[in-house]
Amino acid sequence: MTGKLHFRFAEAFAASEVDQVRQEWFATQRAALATPPARPFLIVTPAGLPLRDRISDLLSSHDIPVTSRQALPDWPRTSTLLYARTPDDERLSVALAFERLWKAISLVTSAERWDLRSADDQARLSLLKRALNHALGTISVHVELPGVALRTSGSTAHLRAIHVPDAADVARESRILDSRMDAGIRSQESGIRGGSGTRPGPL
């Protein structure tokens, strides 16, 4: 999974779109306060889903077992809420650019959260992150976004098969993921009660 692309945005994101994401960012931060304790994890992104067996083998070869797997139905928006550490216009605009890139390059928008055995395994995985990214490949995208410059060499976004949080971000990101899953479950339950959800039919 390797490639180089160029993606040019014709105009900056509308203020109304940035404000909408900002409100969702604040709501997610509030909801994250009520989630269970953080758990060590990694994300298999849409780019990594076809490589799940390879990723599993690489983790096993380093004695990093996966204790559970959980589907994340909307990785592009979830990634926006993870990557934007603050709700200022620039941070949100860059995060939205990544969100659009994920939608543009992926056939699916789902991802998977893989929980790990311990914080020690998380720490070892962080040290292995660069080598794993090299083994799995990277999609590099040169991004032109009016009014905003990516804080990367050559304004290049790197979309990878796995997302491994930095040690300082594990707790924050784990709680955001839990809050997103809780919100998705509540939405599904509301849809079923309201008659818009689907129920399994007879076999």
C-alpha cells in the first residue's frame, strides 16, 4: 500500500462547516469525560483493512497480542475529532482536509479499533510504529488548501494503514473513541424505536 497523490482544494472550508465541526468537537470532549477508563489501542484505518492479516502477523511477531476488535463506522469524521487537539479554525480546517482525503482515497469509511494487552505493549508499539509503517506502506498526498498550510514537509499528508497514538494522547483518544461508539449505539437504538432502523427478518 504505497502511492503519491496530489489533492487541491478549490477554496477554503466554509465558516459554517468549520463551526459545525467545532460544535461536534466540544460535544465529543464533554461526552468523553463520562467514558470508561482509557485502554491501550491502535486503529486499523480504511487503508489498512485489506492488510489485517499482515498487521496481525506483524504484531504477533513482536509479542503484542490484540485482546479485542471493535468496528468504527465513520473513520473520516472520527479522525477529524482525534487529530484536532484544539478547536481553532486552522486545526479544524487541517483535520477536515484529512477527513476529505480519507473519503477520497478509500472504498470504505469504516476502521477498526484493536485493544492491546497493556500499557507496556502500547509503549513498545510506539517504538515500532515507524518500522511498521514502512512495512505496510503509506499513501502520501500533497495538499493545497487555500489559507491553511499543513505543518508537514512539503505540505504532504501521510495516510497510513494503522494509527498508533502517541503516549501522551492514548487516554484522550481512547475516551473520544468510546464516546463516538456510545453515540453510534444510541443513534441506532433511537432509529429502531422510531421505526427507521432495520431488524433482522426471518430466515
